Amino acid sequence: MSQRQPILLSLYALSNGEKVMVFGHITHSFIKDLSFTGFSSFKTFFTLFSLYRTRFVAEQPIEIIFNTGEVITTTDIKGSFYVTTDLVIGQQNIIDIRVAGVSVIFLKELYDLEIHTFHSNTILISDIDDTVIHSYISNSFSKFLTLMFTAMEKRIAVEPTMKLIHDLCNKGVAPMYLSNSEQNLYPLISRFLKHNNFPKGPLFLKEMRKLRDVLLGKKYPIKELHKLTTLNQLIRFFPTNKFILVGDNTQHDLDIYLRMAEKFPDNIQYIIILKVINRQADDEVVAYQTKALQAQGIGLYYGKEFPTNFELNE
């Protein structure tokens, strides 16, 4: 793979019936196989290590070419892009993305080029780490070993949440996935979701990270910013839809989702939090908030198992 030809590491195009949202990440990488399928522990480590050493396609104008026209946008300082545009009659898919006139390399085993129109009245947005995949976030050593040396097929799905997502999607709910994991991990997470038959939906990840930032333990300025920003964008993009927010209590999901309920009370139908670790502060917040949210028509569920009789406002 030539370093001069950029690769499209991630992509998703979705529509609310009037507008199209396209987002993804463009980078350079010498690694040709990013499928994470049949990898040994060593190959998993080497591929992830290489993904943290890619060169960003930063602050570059790009052309996104649809079957009906094109839109021009710019990548950010980490190589990601996000753009919304009007949906055109007959617009169905992306046929090319160009950087300085050079077509990117598509990784078709990781995503497709179709525009996905969301018809469901209810959208489920789920966290990833320790919500759908065991990541051991609360234990730094276990987290590192699991991430860097465990083959994708051996990563373990979180059974209660996996069942919950399947049950709700079988009732017509449309799924999305929102994580504080960085774009470097998109190929691994995307393949894991597919391998474990999670319902297909867009995957929103945080900005790309450099290897030196990981080794030096450099943190993001505001941990909650990515999820808060993305949730704001999605709820505003689907202003008439109801949302089910699913997460766990290893990080800040409960606080973030409560803030969304306060800001968009008419859009949030359920907040569902998997109890991964025992934390008295969470128990107290849930006890206080459950009745307050119930008065607004919002259900709050917190525990290690979930009911199956969720009522949907379809």
C-alpha cells in the first residue's frame, strides 16, 4: 500500500429523510490487512501498534462524491471529517472520496458506501467498552492486555446488553454505537460487532491518538466532550425521534445521559445503565433521579440485568 494514497479508516452515511450526515476518518497506513479476522495475539498487537503510528490526513479539503453529486468539506487536525448536506432525490451511495484529487482506498470489509435512512421512531445509542464488549476499563493492566493482545474472536461480548440490544432492535428500534475509544480502534470494534452479530449501525468514536500520547498517558482535556457533542448532534439531527441511551457505570455514562435528559426531556425515553462495578455514589444518584425522570416520562434502569418488556412509543 503506497503511503501517498490515503485510506478511509472509517465511514458512515445516514439520513433522516431530509438531510444526509457523513462522517469518517482518513489516514495513511502501510498495513494492508485491517480485518482483524484470524489474527494471532502478535498480529493483533502489531496491527494496533501500527494504527497508533499512522500519519493523519490533517486539515485537508476533501471531495465526497455521491451517485447524484458531491460535497466538499475539510478534515480536522486528526484527520476526521463530519458534514451534513441536503438529501437529493435518487441519492443512494458514495462512489468516491478524494484528497487533493487522489481517491482514498476503501476498506470495504469494515463499512459500506450506502446512505442509510433511519425510518424507526426510536433510536438506541449504546456505549461500547464494558457495555457491549468486556474491556476492563477500571483495571488499567487488564485493559491494556485485553486490548493489545487478545484476538478479536476471543474478545467477550457483554451478555445482558447484547440481549437487550437484540430484543429492542427486533422490535424495530434503530441502533447506534457511541464510544470514548479512539478512531485507531475502529477496525477492531467494527469487526467485533459484526463477528458477534450486533445489529448494524453507525459507530461514533473519539479523535485519533498518537502512540506517544498513549505511552505518556496524555488524556483528553474533557473526557465527556466527545459523547456530549455527538449526542447533541444526533438528537438535533433526529428532532422528532425518541432515544434509548445505554451505557455502564465504569466511566461517565450515567452523568452524560442525565444531562441529555435534562436538555432534551421530550426526546429521551429510557436511560439504561449496566452496573459493572459497585459504587455507592451511583446508587444514590439512581435512587434520587428515578422518580424525577419518571415524572417526565423517562425510564431509568440500573443493574446487572434488564427487563424485556420495554414499551416503545412507535
